[in-house]
Amino acid sequence: AAMVKETIRVYARVKPLGRRQQAGTYSVDDEEDPLSSLEITVPRDLADGFVNNKRESYKFKFQKIFDQEAKQDVVFDSIAKPVAECVLAGYNGTIFAYGQTGSGKTFTITGGAERYSDRGIIPRTLSYIFDQLQKDSSKVYTTHVSYLEIYNECGYDLLDPRHEASRLEDLPKVTIMEDSDQNIHLKNLSLQQATNEEEALNLLFLGDTNRMIAETPMNQASSRSHCIFTIHISSKEPGSATVRRSKLHLVDLAGSERVAKTGVGGHLLTEAKYINLSLHYLEQVIIALAEKNRSHIPYRNSMMTSVLRDSLGGNCMTAMIATLSIDKRNIDESISTCRFAQRVALIKNEAVLNEEIDPRLMIVQLKKEIQDLKDELELVTGKERTSELSQEELLQLDELIETFLKDNDPGTTLDVGADMRKIKYCFIHMKRLMNHPTTSDKKIPSQDISEEEDTKKESGEELEKLKDLLQQRDNEINILVNMLKKEKKKAQDALFQLNATSACSAVLEQPLSINLEDRQSPSSCFSLKEAKDFSSSVHRLPFLSRQTGGKMSLGCQEAFEVFKRDHADSITIEDNKQLLKHRFAEVKCLGEKLNELRSKINHLKGEITQRHIQRAALAVSSPSEELSIFDPVEEKLRMQIEEEKKSYKTMFNRFKGLKVEIEHLQLLMEKGKMKIQKDFEVWWSEEAKNLQEKPEMVTSPNTVTTYPQFNKSLQHLSANSFSETTRVSPNEDPAEKNNSITFSNPTLKARTPPSSSTSIPLTGDSQADADILAFIKARQRILQKKG
């Protein structure tokens, strides 16, 4: 396997000074090749107390030094891009940031939240990797990410898929296991698949929101934990059995400052001790690695060093970035960070290409090979195999023969391999087909008898099913009758109250009540038996429910419509629908404009070409004319094209933005619909359960029965249209309950009833139509009250 030997690359980055900070003196020298050097000068007054040492200037060498003005993209290109390239080629990689709290580690690794250009190494690396993967179609890639946080020597999985944790302690604890080959395995750390950049960035965002941040006086949002974001890539060429697996660790270490500096106590002191301890072990590992004749490297001392075992002195391409905050107060910390970096720069790593053979693929290939060899051997030796052909093999052969016979091409062959048993079977089967060309259609009499029995059994089952269905429809009818009666009662109470509160509204209602009286003709009578017949015949109509994909009966559908109109979310859905309409219109309009612009640009280009042809012709006819003379007309056309292109670009960006927004709105609507559907299903099943428990509750047409559950769900649906007294216990008088419906607006306009609701032939009451009208009226009043 290919191997790359090299020392860990170490970079430095100087953080821009804050407003109140006094600048320390330092200088950057890029002249020395290939390294740059950083010189830090300690002011006299500090040098005295600084490690009882009178030195005044310190010089450190780095691969490259990024000064205060360095931008994020430059940092990525220099440090992370080469490592990412190696990871794509199948090597492991690590990039880690080391430095005191507030020196810009998290900004370098993750990035700032203000501007898009402030993205750090992780999001840029993800973008880069997915870009490269898309371009390379020669291999099949799978990518996963994991995000581990180490806090007080405990590991936590920041991408725990089960729940959003409110505290770090709620996340799954990650533990370290070691196998016989000294390989580290992290137990409880979830690997989440990310098929594209967007999914990966969403996971990163999820992890970041789960991070715990404690405050120290030094920095209001300082991270007190180590975070390791890992990208795992495996690639394989189609048909080959070798798989390349590589991983890239992006590590944001905790602040490296000493405890005395942070000025904290209690809980935070414990934290600081743990942080210092794990960084101390990291330092020990690095010192041990830098010494030539050390046999034991103390990786196991801390979780951090165990996880990064490969990255330090192992099979990995590693880069470290030392972040420095060079103001006067922090000069000593900056110097110790640089010293640490110099030690790290001595470590040699040997990165090996991680290729392995996928055992499953090998097994499949070898099995096939063994089978072929067996078949060939049998043909050559002439020995017959005694074992019978399996059912599966026989079926396969039947299929092969069938396709062979159906194919009219004279050149087709029937290839069953070198197995004598199969060849014989094929001949027998063909012979049978030749002698009895219709056997496949005719049935053996014994089969007939068994089929008759089956049919009997089936019709029995069918009968049972129909009975169940009938029972279900009865339940549905009863629920709807109850709904109707309640609504009717509400309507009557509402009428009563309205008449009491305002004479004006009474005038409004009179024609309606006269109407109801007139409508009570015998023709509108509809017996319960007929209702049953009707609903059981209805079940064949395929009423599909919203999202569930199951079937909804007619009764259920009606109840769902009513439920949906009263549901609080349906208003939001309507709003979203309106917004979507506007967005669609805008997108359509933009699309048309974009097309216009495109054709305009093409037209202008055409004019330029024309111009060229004309001038070329001119040059031929009068050679004295210079061809290279500046042409103002052409220049003007070019300017126009530029202008058009600019507006095209801004429009196109708006177009893209709108598309994203539309997708988001559609998602919200789907969610809303699903929620209504779920709420309805819960309510419906509760109603059905109630009916099964108390079937005798549906009694004579005049009594109104109320279920506590039904009240609850009504309350949940339109709480603001009921006053507080609606919490009724089952043994209270329902009439009292219904009287407590209050309307704040006495003059309500009656809306036209929706046609869907008027068509329910539901109740065995002699007032079917009247009920329905009253029911609709009452519903509308409640809705208007809500609206």
C-alpha cells in the first residue's frame, strides 16, 4: 500500500485585536523558505515576572502564519484543502485548533454566525468534499458524519437522533472500546449518513445547537469542551471488491489557558482542571512521540488522546493551527501556545492508504465460481449428482423455458449451465408441453375439489368481513347522528340566545324557522335500515383519506370535513395556501421575465455577430480600412448585454430564493394536514370505542347524549367558542351545558351552507333535512364567532 511519511504541519493565526486591548509587539517574517517565522517581544515590565527569565524576544517557526487580516477562505485553502484532498484519495486526516480561550479556535474551525463569508473550516470542507464527489462518477461513495463532544473526560454524542437534549447530561454517553489489534472503537457514537452537502450542514447545525457553553470572565461564550466533528468516506469502484475507507477529524480543542488566569471557582474550576488535564496528556503524548527512543506512548491516559491516537504519530495526515491572541495581557499564553506548536511540529506521521477487501462481495464471487466449477467437473467426469433440484431451481427453469418458447428469434438459446439434472428436466418439461399443449389450462380433477372447498371457505370469510363492516358503518352513523344532535341543540340554544339579545337578529332568523317547519314533509323521512343499506353499499366507493393512503368511508369523510373546518390549524393552512398562491404567481412572472431577458441577450449577441460579418465584408472590399479600429456600435451592444446579464442574475437569484421558500411552505402545509389527520383519527377512534362500550346510548330521536370524550375534543377544537363551563361530567344535565355557549356578536350574518355537508343521508330521525340545515347553521355561527 502507498505510504506518505511527513511531520505534522503546524500553522499560526493571529487574532485581530479588540477595541480596548493593547497591542503586544510581534513581527512576521515570510522571507525564510519554506517556513515563516514569528517573533514575539516581551515588554520589559513583564519579562521580570515571566518564568524568572530576562529574555525579551522569542522566535517560532511555522509552515505559514496568518496575520490579523487573513480571511477564512485563505485559511481553508492553505490548511484544510490539502488534507481534504488526501482524505478523498483514501488517507486519514486530522485538523485541530489549539490555543487559549478567545483566541479564535471556534471561529477558525466552525466559523462565525454573522456573515456567510465567515464560514469556518468544517462547512467549507464539507462543501469542497461534496463538490469533488459529485464530479467523480468513476466510484460509488458513501459519506457519514459523527460529532463527539468531550467534557470533563466524558464523551457525548451531539448528533443523538432520538431527541433534542436540554442538557449535555441527557445525551448518550460515548465510551471507548479497544479491540485485540489495538484499534479504538467508540460505543454509542452515532454515524449519520449524509448524501449531500445540505444534509451534512444540517447535522453540523444540530450538533452545534447541542453544544454546552459555560461562561468564564475571559470570554462570554467560551467553549469548555473538546469537539470532534468527523467525516467518514468510503468509496468503491463498481464491480471491484476493494473498498477505501478514510476519515477526517476536525477538532476544536478547549481553551489551553492555565486555571489561575480564568479566575473561576466551583463547578467551572473542575472543568478547567479536566481541560488542563486532557491538554496536559495531549502534551505528554506529543513529547513522548518527539523523543526518538520512547517505546510507550501514553495514549490511554485521556479520552481525547485515545480518540486522536491515529492522528498523532499514526496513520494520518495531520495539520494543527495555533491561534494566538497577541495583546499585552495574553503574551505569556501566546508564547506557551507557540512552544506547544513547536513540539507538535517534530512528530512524524505515516499515512497509509486504507484499502480493504469487502468480504461479502468476495463470498458472492467465490460461491458463483465454485458452482460453475462443480457443474463443469460433473460434465467432464460424467458422474451424476444424486441430490434433487430444489423447488426454487425448478421454478427458475420453468421461467427460463417459458421465455425461451415465447421468444420468436431463431437465434435464442436455452442456457441452463452445465448441470445434467437441469438439462434432463428441461427435456422432460418440453416433451410434456409438446404432448399436452393445453395441460397448463386444464386442471386435474383433484385440484377442482380442493378449490371448491377454498371457495366455500373464502365466501364464509367474506361474510364475516361484511358483518364487521356493517357494524363499523353502524358506529359511524351513530357518531354522526350524535354530532348532528349536538349541533342541532347548539343551534337551538344559539337561536334562543340571539333572539333574546337582539330584535334585529330575530328578524333575520324568522324566515329560516318558517322554512324548517315547511320542510318537515314525509318525503324527507329516512329510516335507519335504509341508512345502513346505503352506507354498506357506499364502502365500495374509494374515498381516499388525506395522507394515510388508507380508505375512508363516506361517514368518516363527512365527520373529517367538519372536524377539519373547526381545527385551529386549518386557518394556518389556508394562510399558507394564499401565500403559496402569491409565491407561485411571482415565480411564474419571474420565469416569464427571465425568458424574455434571455431572448433579449441572445438577440443582442446576434446583432454583434451581424456587425462582425458586415465589418469583415467591408475590410475585404476596401483593404485600406483597418479591421482593428474600435467600433462604438459594438461596444454599446456589449454594454447592453452586460446590463441585461446583471438584471438576469439578480432575477435568477430571487427566483432561486422563491423556490426554496415555496418548498418550505409546502412542507409546512403537509405538516399541518398530517397533524389534522392525526388529531381526527385519535378523536374518531375514541368515539368508536365509546359506542362499542355503550351501544344503548343511542336512543329515541329526542334525547341528546353527550360523551365526556366528545366534549373534550370539542373543547380542544374550538375552545374559544365555548365558555369555561363546558367541562361537563357525564352525569350532568346536557341541556345545562349547552346553554352556556356564549356569542359575543349578536348580529351574525348567515353564510350559505357548503354543499358537501347537505348531502348526508344520516339520521333515522323524521327531521333529517331540518337537522342538517340546523347543524350547518350552528356550525357557521361558531366559525364566524371564531373568525
